[in-house]
Amino acid sequence: MVTDTLIQVLFLLLSLGMFLVIHNVPRKALTKLRLRGRENVQAKRHFVQGAQLLARARSSRNKNTCVSLAKDAIDQADKALLLDPRDAAAHILKALSLDLQGHKSSALRSLDVALSPPAVKTISDRERGDALFKRAELQIAVNRRRRRVDSALSDLLESVKLNPGNSKAFCLLGQCYEKKEMRLEAKQAYEEAIRIQPSSSAAREGLDRSASNYNGADTKQ
């Protein structure tokens, strides 16, 4: 009798526990999703504000104003990253703002984070291509040693695959090939840059230079 009663009580408690779990877990999950959604919305607001500040900084002709606006853009990017540290776009915004201030090494580190998993999964292929181009540009600016040129070259080859319409990426690719004395490849890269943007003076100058070097090498042979 006592055993039967005990079993019934245990069964009742187990049923009650399952009932609470079934009804409580979804509420917790829903609450978590709501909080996450609010954080994402707020993070995007900070990102948009930062992007607007960066645009104003770039268009400003006053150096002090430019630096000040870039600093404010970094603050907004940091606030966005505090809410969503895996948002590659916010890391890129911070990198571009740091570069505008002249902090190229710090900008390079931010781009490294943006292009690393899991952050890189949050941007499109085109955006990743543009970020790779910017990282290559910074790698060359920070250190012109061969290792940096090789690393930049790798980024640029991937960049032009992801975004084949970026004339500046092809132009920088040509410069990297020139540094490695790959004359034919440099010439082809400059030709592609001009095909995309015929008005590019940098690409035309590079093409003239690489064509001259290529012809000179053929003459020596």
C-alpha cells in the first residue's frame, strides 16, 4: 500500500516536472531570442551611425574634423561589436576609420578579425573581396618586405575572383607582380584594370611601365 502510494507520488512529481520543463524551456528560448533580436537591432543602429560618420569624415576637407569624425565612427563600431562581436561589417568599419586616422597596423588587425571565422560568414562574397583588397593595400603600406607582398598577392588573387569589377584591386595586383618581377602577369593585370576603368591613370602608367619592362626583357633575351 505504502509502496503503491509512493510510486503514484513519484509519478505525479515526474509528470509535474515534465510539464514545467515543456512549458518553461520555450519561454526561456523565446526570451533569449527576443534579447538577441534587440541586441542585433541596436548593433545595426550603431553600425549605421558609424558608417555615416565615416562618410562625413572622408568628405571633410578639414583634417581635424576628419580625425574627430573618424574617432566617433570607431566608437560606434566598438559599441556595435560589444553587442555583436562576430559582425564582420563592424570590424571593417573600425578598420576603415582607423586607416583614415593613420593607424594602419591597428586597421590591419581589425581586418584580420573580420576575415577570420566566424565573422567572415556574416558578409557577402563581394564584401569579402573588397575587404581582402583593403587588407592587401594595408599589408603593403605597413611593410614592404617580400613576405608582405606575397601575402598581399594572395589576398588580391582571391579578391578579384570574388569581385572581378574592382579596377583598383587589379591595379594593385599589377604592382605586386611588378615587385616580384612577373612582368607578363603585371601587364595583364593592368590591362584588366583599364578594361574595367578606362580612365584609371594609375593603371595606364603601370601598363606603360610593365610593357616597357617586358619588351626590354625580351630584347635582352
